[in-house]
Amino acid sequence: MKKYTYLFVFSMFCFGLSAQDFKQLIAEGSHTVAEIVSVAESHFDSVGRERGTGYKPFRRWQYFAERAMDETGLLKSSEFYYNELNNLNADINNEGFAARTVVGTWEEMGPTYWNATSGYNPGVGRITSISIDDTNLNHIIAGSETGGVWKSLDGGTTWTVLTDNLANIDVNALAIDPNNSSNYFWGSTNGSIFKSTDSGSTWSLHSNVSGGTVNKILIHPTDAQIMYCSSEGNGIYKSTDGGLNWNSIYFAGVNNGYDIEFKPGDPSVVYASGTDFYKSINSGSSFSKISGVTPNGFSTGPKMIGVSLNNPSVVYVLEAANGIFGAIYKSTDSGSSFTKLTHDDRNYFGYDTAGIDDRGQAPRDMDIAVNPNDANDVHIAGINTWRSIDGGDTFSVTSQWTPDSANNQNIGYCHADVDILEFVGTGTNAKLFVGTDGGIYKAENPTIVNSSYYTDLTAGLGIRQFYKIGVSQTNPVVVTGGSQDNGSSALLSDGNWIDWFGADGMEGFVDKNDADIFYGTSQFGSFVKYTNWSWVSGVSYLSQPDDKGGDSSWNWVVPFEQDPITPNVIYCAFDEVYKSIDGGSNWESISQNFSNDIDHLKIAPTDNNKIYIAINGSFRYTTDGGITWSQSTLNLSGGQINSIAVHPTDSNKVAIATTNSDKVYVSADNGSSFTAIGWDLPSFSAQALTWQDNGKDGLYLGMNYGVYYTDNTLGNSWSLFNNGLPNVRINELEINTADSKLYAATYGRGLWRSSLYDEALSVTNFELDDLKLYPNPATNELNLEWNIADAVTVRVFNTLGKLMFYSKNVNLSSTYKIDSSSFESGVYFMKLNSYKGEITKKLIIK
């Protein structure tokens, strides 16, 4: 865990903040990461750090916040990144390149399905929002926490991603306009709301509700100008102009919003909840806080709302208490008064099928939905899902978080940690959709509970959140990677994926001498090994050095590396560096105790006596295998080191990615001193580095938007290396020298790979001569023709870098038409991307 030293003034400042919820400080967006961490740790000192306290989600936030903060310790807003990406697009387009082939050949490697080979709950990736067209239940949009918005037009059989071009693919709420199903809205972090008017092809930053995470968007069923949204950390809002401007539904102390619902059949009655429950009877012009609750009133926990078309007067309120189930309340007078139902000593948000444990993660994992055909058929969720058929008086479990357990109990399986329950349709078409940390599930017949209760609709969604990967030096390649909530998985040499360990997967590697052996870690540093041989297959736990690791006192991602030279030697780092010469059975410390957790650890590929580590913003190294350690003169002025890369042939040469304004530094003397080489990089966050052994000191940088390349022939500049790659966080980069490919671990879009940078590539087969773009100038319609049959992606940008048109997998061998009638007069740039490279042409709309 990070340990910060604060001045007295800063300590007094944090003391002043301590009365506030740290989540509120995050939502406000004006506090440094260190300030928020200090307040949060004080909070958890009081409430504990066990599962259900919210500590694990906080540590995940801290990990990414510290990697993304700027040199002042602050986080950039969604609006900043939206504008920065537009500026970058505008700069690139205006450079006037005709054709380029050294821009990357990125291809998606998955996984887009799960295949569990060990006993835990498998899934593809985290779903935070779902919206379904009421007039066409096959029309679904789904949101992944960091993987963007996806669309299906066949009920979830196939999926298409809609947001890979954008500067923000963090999705927390979705809504399809019931008045026009081509209009989509999506809520994100920092209070941002995005809108598409063309079924998700292009998006605009539509508005902002001044902070927090927008977790629900509700659109009036007959008047699209009237909208509501709730924001965790920032309250409840109403718009009367289609979401352009928002007014707070204000009550003293309201800083959280969790849910909003119309009374079925009467949208003049609106229910809203944060930690209280509110009702409006005048179409949202004013709201009253409801306090008429028998016997003792509402408690102060987060609340979710359930209603049913079957009996619009019935309203349910589900309430959390310290992360677990708190209570369920029922109203029979349209939310004017409530009765608390009796569920003493039960916890429906935990793991236990009898509801008697004390675990849960509400409000992150918490929801309620009521059958539109039966107001007594109530479904709630936390870790698992539950059902009541007597109006909430009693509940029975309908799913379990491991497939074997679900099958043995003759109930459904869906991945643990349920964020969303939503009924869609009426009568025999009523379906229950579930969004979880492993994907989307559907109960085709929600009234019959058995082992086939849920159908997994997730296959095809490339939304895995990889922290780290390990890449073999073989062809075909083998890759293992650790991901958020979906464990450690591996891409095998036959091209298939397996899921081999659960929990949160973190760092891992493929054994350099045997690609059928993988090593991995889970959060806080528990070490595991997987043997994938035909005669034996399974997971074994490795020992912990000095009993360290596995609990919340350590780093979220603990460094774990294999020796590049000597077989069966591995390393890990807590507050000391440890070495094992027997594959993890026994460990020996090879450093002093640094009093702080070690963030990164790398061993020189050509000299295993040279080991490099990072602790917060300091850099240390040993040249004698750990006998003595030295500290660099590098001063990042409060910044942090995000990545270390050691040169493949020069063990003295080291590159680091940092959070300060210079971003990237290189050392030629083992890290004793560094030179900044950030040069012309955009104002994104430098996340990951790797060197290419190409005789030119080729260096790749992964940022939170894209991959960049430089070498000693390009001067003081970086080249964008993004062709085909989504705008997604790059957590790690590794090169497989056997297949000459660069592999990227993305946090939200799975594993990707590209051919390496090669200036020898020719543009001969990628010239402009045969590309026809007419008429130019154009008015209402633009035509494209190309005698090359490659599938291409077509984008049109305005001069400010805003994406105006987007389509992928287009074949231009026959005329392709673009409707430009909505474009204003002016200059635009059309960009074509294929597997070979990219072409940019200027066009004029008159």
C-alpha cells in the first residue's frame, strides 16, 4: 500500500476533509489523488477493510488514479480528454499525409467468450449498463465499465462496438430514446453525458451535470425533451431540453443519486432515490422527501426503486446498509407511504444461498426489478440474484456465482456481482436482463427457476479488462493475462482461450522454457501456477515470502517476474525484493526493507544481476544481483513511475513512463541519471513501455489513448502507432520476437497485437491513385470507390478533429455512399484505414 509523507499543513487540510465521504471528493474532481487517499484510508481505518466495506473498489480506483494523475496530483476530466483527442485528430489531419504504412496493423485477439478450466465463476467482462428498445427487444445496447458501448440487433447473438474512436469509453448508464430509437444517451464519469443521433455511429459530448458518475438516465415515454438522471456523488437531475441543460432536484445534503422511475402509465409521477426517497406528482417540477415509513422510517443507506405495470400503485424500495442488504420497503399508495418488510438477519447481497453471510458490495452490486405482469414477483440482486413471489415477504435464490454450485442447486448461473436487473417487454415477451461483472445474462422465462434459468448473451463482447500480460517467445504465441473480476486467462498456441484462475487477475508470465506452464497473481499478491499438460492439468498455489501478500496491506498489483536467463528463478516485490530459485517454493530477500511497497520490478534481459525497481516516484537499481542498491538522481516532483522497460541488448539502458509532464525518460547508466524524451507527445497519460531490438533503439509507449513509437532515426518526435487500435487504456506492452508482433494489454478491450514498426514497408499497394472520392466539393452525398478489396474503416473529421462519420468493415470495390447533407459547409478530412495502413484526403462540403 502507498505510504505518503505529508506536511503539517497538508495533514490539517485532510483532517478538514475527513468528515466528507471520499467518494464525494472523487466526484467533486478538485482534490488531488493523495488527498483523497488520505481521507479514504482514515475512513477504512474506522470501518475495516474486509470485503463488503468498499475497500477493494477503492484500491482499484487508487491504482488507476495514481497512474493517470498529472504532475500536480490531479485527474483530468472527461471533457479534457474529449477535447485533447479532437485536437490530436485535427493536428494529424492537417499534417496532410497522403498514405502511411508505418502506423500499426492492430488486430483484436480476445477473449470474447469464457472457457473455465478451474472451479470459479467465469465471465467475459464487466457490464455496467443495458438499454433495450421497447419496440424491438432484439435491439440492445450494452455498456462496459471501460470497454465502451456495444450494440446488438439480434437479441445479443452478435455484437458491434460503437465507441472505439472516442476519448472516453467509460460507460455507467445507457438509454435508448423511446421516442426515437436512433437516439442513444450514455452517462459516464465526471458527470459527462454523451449522445448519438445515428444509432451509435458517431457521438458528441452532449452535456455535463457537474461531477459524479452518471449511473441512470430516464427519458419521458412521449416527450424526449424531458429527461432525468442520477449521479453517484452528485445527486439527481432533470432536463427540459433533451439533456442539454440540467437542474438539480435539490434537498439539503443530497450528494448521491442512485435511481429514478416513472409511475407506470403516468409519467407525471416520478420517483427518485439517493440515500433518501423522493416523489413528484407534477412531472418533476418539485419533489417531496417521503418519510412516512412504518415502523421506524427509512434508514440512510443507498436505495433502488422497483415498479410494475401490473399494479402501478405498488412501489418497492431496496436499501443497503454498509455494503450489505439493509431492508426492503413496500408502498401500495404510489410511494406516499411505505411499510418495512420483515427480513431480520438476512443478507441477500452476499454469497450464501440462505442469505446468512455478512458480505456484499452495495451499492455497486445492488438492484431491484419487478415483473411487469405481476407486482408480487420481485427480483433483487447483490452477488447473486433472488426472487420473491409474495410481494417481497420472502425471497429464494435464483442464481449462484459458480457454475457447479448453481447446477447442483438447480438454479441459474450468472457471474458474481450483479449491477443491473431490468425487465423488458410485457405479457409472454417479458424478459429479465442481468448485467454483471462477467457479462450479460437473460432469463427467457423469469417465472421458472432451474439450472437453465439464465442464458449468457456475452459471447462476442471484447471487453476484458487486462491489468498485465505475459507473452511467450514462441510461434504460435501463448499469452497469459490477469483481468479485473474475470481472473487469469490464457491464449493457447491453438488460438483458443482458457480461464485458469479466478479472483482479480494481475501480473503473470508464460514460463520461458515451457509454454504449457503459466504463472499468475491475484490482487495484493497471491501467487499461482498453472500446468497445462495432456497428462496433468491444474492450479497450484506458490508460497508467500515471509508470509507477505494476499491481504490488503500490499499493493493492488504486486510485481512478479521470471528471470530472463536462469531456469526456474522467479522474483516478486513487496517492501523488499524476493528471489526464488525453485519456482516459488522458497524465497529469499535480496534487498533491504524499503519501508514502502515496490511498484515495479524488471530484470535486464541480458544481465540478471541488473535489477530495476520503482517506489512511488523514486527509481532504484542493483548491478550485483541485490547485494547493493543505489538510488537515481531522478526527481519527478511528486510524480509517479508507471512502467519500467530495460533495453533488450544494452542492460545499462532503461526507459520509464511517468505521470509528470515530461512523461518518458531514458537512462544510459543503469538509471543513475535520466533524460526526458516526452517531446511532442499529447497530454495523455504514459502507461507502458517496451523496447524493440531493431538496431535503432525502437521504443513503444502505451498511453491511456493509443500507442506511440520513436527511435533514434526519427529525431525528437513520436509517431502515432494506432492503426486499428481502440482508444483504450494500454496497461502493458510486450514483444514476441518469434512472431515479430507487439502485444497490448488493454483495460476494457482485451488483448490486441500488431506487426512491429518497419520503415521498409512500402506504400506501393496503398497509394491514392486508384482511390476515387467524388464529387469534391460535395453537397448532399459523397461517393467512394477503390479497386482494392480490403475491408476498410471510413472516418470523416471536421477541421476541429470531431468525428462526423464512421463506418467499419467497408468494401469500396463498389461505390460506397456517405450522406453529407447534415454537414456544414467547409473543409473536412476523410481517413481510410485498412490492415496495410491509412490514407487521409481533404474534402470540401459546399
